[in-house]
Amino acid sequence: MHRRTRCVYVASCSPLRNIEDVLARLQAHGAELVGELEQYEDSYRLCYVRGPEGIIVALAEQLG
């Protein structure tokens, strides 16, 4: 039996002030972190989150 996989890519940007707070609120609603919360140099903190419906969203917080 084959599982049907659907790939959807949506780009949306809005500023985050506290990525950890946003991540905690999303997890309280059933989202899960994909990989780890990473930091890119001194510029951004980034992560991916999978929601209960399987949609993956990228979150980014600009530093400084």
C-alpha cells in the first residue's frame, strides 16, 4: 500500500520578537518542532514547525 504524500510550499513573513514564545504557543496547540531551533550567525534564530495537519512552517526571529 502506498501512502500519498502532498507537498505544499507557502512563503509568508512577519516579524517575530520572541521565537521561543511563539514556538511554545504553537506546541500548546499540537505543533511539533522539526529539527532544532538554530541560530544563523548574529542575524537570525530559525526553526521549522509541523502543525497538526502536517503543514510545515518556517519561523525566524531577526536578532539585534
